[in-house]
Amino acid sequence: MNQPHTWDHLPGYATRWTGLIFIGISLIVISLDNTILNVAIPSISRDLGATASELQWIVDAYILIFASLLLTLGAIGDRFGRKRLLKIGLVWFGIGSLAAALAPSTEALIAARAFLGIGGAMIMPSTLSIISATFPPMERPKAIAIWAAIFGLGVGIGPVVGGALLTQFEWNSVFLVNLPVVSIALYGVTKYLGESKDDNAPRVDFPGVVLSIIGLFALIFAIIEAGVKGWTDTQVLIAFGVAAVLLTLFAIWEAKNPDAMLPLHFFKNMSFTGANLALAMVIFSLFGVVFFLNQYTQSVLGYSPLEAGLISFPLALVLAITASNSARLAAWLGTKITVALGIAIAATSLLLMSLIFDVTTSIVTIILIETILAAGMGIAMSPATNSIMGSVPVRKAGIGSAMNDTNRQLGGALGVAILGTIMNNAYIDGLAGLPQALPQIPAEVLAGVSNSIQAAHIIVQNPQIPEAARNIIVSMADAAFVDGMTQAMLIGAFIMYGAVLFVLAVLPAQVRRPQEDLERESRLAAQPAPASPRLRPVTQPVRLVNGNTVDAIEIMTVMRDVKTGAYVVQLGEQAYDGLADIPRTKQDFMRVLRGVAKIVERDSGVQQAAQSENGSVQPLPSSPREAPAIGD
């Protein structure tokens, strides 16, 4: 079978590596925005007078809208065009960033953040689905590895960029910085990316769209509120109940609907389901730990936002380096072993954190353990993502990418909520002895200190509190926070070790690609290879000993066809390739044909067609003596 020499039919193939740069810039918009905002929260609280609850919603409004729309917008990209959706998302995100920067009140900022969530839900699944549609299968793991590296780098530089901006400008600068990044991304996406979509897209699944949006909204809302109000709060329980009902109805509908937005048969492929669940467990632990580390370095160890960002930067750098090289490791070890190895390394780093971190841990120790965490995450996340994207048909790349992104958001939200609850409970328990240590402490001060580690450090700045009392409050609050943090890290480590066992038991060694993609590539491979642009047609006829003449190109065509049959053993790759390249001179061409003739003479049992002057097909003589010699 002839193998195609080109993948030019793929959209944007000729400029795919340049296009990947601008896919990465589009991705940085998302990862940068999410992390840079955390640094600006204190400034926003001070300038807009936002309460703790309002500050929480400034962060959560984006997450809530973003996560609930990912599946729907991923399916829309598959239907109407992924490049088109990415461009709309970038423009949308730019408008939302400007609105957030100019927000005059907390309410307006929360609304702008929700608006940004819509843009983010357009951008995120588009980036990964365009990679699947643009890169051929052998290059896709490397491209996805670069995608993962860029995302990790964006997460790491966010605090650094945010801290640097806030030393010179106001809080709205963290939103204005998005505008030039969006403009550059929009230019490159327009110029270097090709359009791709599902040419046989089914009808719009309106019931699936409605059920998925409302169901995911309720689920994310319940998880977020559980971390604030507790898991037994009435509002939280109602939200969980609504989510359970709607998402169950969504699954039932999708199973019966021939035009399903999310075909449930995807989950039969363990390359898809196993990688998704493994990533959920990994992100569960990672997001919770990163949430703690930011508070630990700033509140307990006393570093500024910029210094805390610089401390975290090596983590992002190592993650980017290991992620960008993980495709090579996966090609050597296989997907299963590579993902399990990465998760095991990351789990070990969490175990070390739970055993070593205290109120006086040195920065060198923190950075060393963080880099171990980053190395493990970089090794695991890219092959797991490639497993998810490689297991869904390219025509459904948008919904596959959206499922991957939704899964990460759910895992991250659960990690912050559950591990945060564990940490908060331990923190409150650690302060149980504060009334006995300071009998004179007012009840409102005790309540404020018990609220959070940040509140404790703000309260002790009150000059009315004696210095001795301040030292006791800070000491007990820091110790209680670190105790809760290390407990949560220990649990996170065990969850990750559980993920290792799950991966080894469930995830296939190699990605199980969908049959329809394999069949399509097989059909393409069956097509004749396009002529090389270096070829120069030879039109002079070749005269055989028996008097017949055959055009040189016709001989080349016969030999090309012979290559795929039994005769290939005698002719060999070298003879075929020599004919296919058509030497530029007659002597070279004739030398190759004479070599072929000698092979024919040695093979007395093989018959082959030769084209005569009138176009009829005649058998080659079976006797070596009758084999035609080729001459001038």
C-alpha cells in the first residue's frame, strides 16, 4: 500500500508550528488571568471596599460560568468552526478585560468576571481541539506537550507579573495587561491557523445543552459554597441535589439521543475515561496544595506577593520543561507507565511537604520540593491529555477538549473545597487554646482570628492589642494553619498514590485511537503518493529487444504497482525508489532498468505484466532465456 507523502489536507498544516505559538499565546491569556488576579485581591478589597464574600465571588464568578459552558461551547466549535470560536473568544475576552479594569464597583467587577468566563470557555477548548485537527498523529503528542508546558508557564508567571504590576500601578493593571496579549494572539490566529470543524455535524442537541449548563452550574456552585458555608448547609445540599438530578437526566438523554452533544460511547474507551479520572484526582490535589502554598509563603513566612511569585516561578519553569519533553518519555515507556510515574513523583513531593513544612521552613527547601512536584506534574499531565484527545475522533475534538477542561475545573474546585475544609477545621481546632492563653481577648477578636490566617495577621496590626498578645496570636495562628495545611497535603498525597494504582490498573499502555480516524487515515494512505516536485518527466520511449517500445513513465508506473505485490521481494525497495525518483540522465535511468532486468532473469517463476505498443497487457516470459533484455 502506498503511504501518503504529505498531510497537506489538514487545516493549517503548512504553518502549524508557527500557529502553535499563537495557540500558546491564546492559552496564556487564560492561565495568566486566573493566577494574576489572586495577587490583586488585597488591593481590590482596599480600593473597592469589597467584603470577604464579594472577594470570593470576584474569583468564583469566572470559574462558575467558565466551567458550566465548556461542554456547550466545545460542541459549538466542532459544529461552526474552532478557529472562528477562538477568534470570537479572544475579542470577547479583550472586551471583558477592559470592562473589569474600568469597573467602578465590586458588583460591576463581579459581572465583568462572569463575562470573562464566557470568553474563557470559548478559548480554552478551541486551543486543544485545533491542535488535534491541525497536527498529524505522529506530531500530536509533541504539540500537546508544548501546549501543556505553555499553560504551566502561564500559571507560574502570573503571580510574578501581577506582583511587578502592583508595585507600579493600580489593581486594574492586572486586567489591562490582557489587551496587548489578546491583540497579538488574534493577529496570529487569523494569519496562521486553518479552520476546522465537523463536516457531518449532527443537529443541535438543545436538551443536552440546557441540562449540561444548568447541571454543571449547580454542581460547581455547590462545591464552591461548600468550601465557604460547610457541606451540610441547606443551600449547598439543595444545589447538590439539583445537580445530581439534572446531570443524571443529561446522561440518560445523551445515551438515547442519536445527535448527542457528548456521545457516551467515548467513556467505553479507557484511554478517555481512565485519563480523565486520573487527571481529576491529580488536579484535585494540585489545586488544593497551590491554594495553601500562596497563603503559606505570604501570611506565615511573610513574603510580599512579588516575592511569593518569584518563589513559585521555578515550579512553573520546571513544569514547562518536563511537560515539553514528556512526549519523548511516553514514546519510550508508554502512556500508562509515564502517567503513573509522573503522578507518583508528584505524590512523593506532597508527602515530603506534609512531613517537612513548618513555620520556619527555608526558601531553598520549599523550592526544591516544589520542583519535584512540578517535575511529576509535567511528566504526567501532557501524556494524560494526549490520551484523552487521541481517543476521541478528530471531528469531535472540541467536545473532547471541553471534557478535559471541565474535568480539570471540577477536580480543582473539589480540591480547594475539600482540602480547604480539612485545613480550616484543623486551623480552628489549633486555636482552641487561644481563650485560655489570652483570657482577656474580646470575642470579636477571637472570631476574626478564627476566620482565616490572613485575618489573624490583619487583626494583630491593631495598636490597641498588646505586643505580647500579638505574638501569641500570630504564633498560634501560624502553627494552626501549618498543621491544617500539612494534614491536607498528606491526604492529597494519598489520593495521588491512589491515582497511581488506578492508572496502572485501568489506563491502556498506548492510546486507543477511534476506529473512524484509523479508517480515514487508511483511505488516505491508499491513495497514490503525489509526485515529488523534483521529478522531471522522461518522455523518450525505451526500445525492448523484441522490438516493442514502452514509454519510460509507463515502466515506472508498472514498477510502482509491482512494489505492493509478491514481486516486491525480488525487486526490492532500492529498485523501486530508484525508478520513482527518475534519474535525470538517460544513462542512469537505463542502468536502473538493466539492474531490474537481471533480477527478472533470475526469477524464473514470476510473471509480470508489460505494456505493449497497442496498450495490451502481455505476461513476461517465465523462462530466463525468454526474458527480454533492455537495450538502447
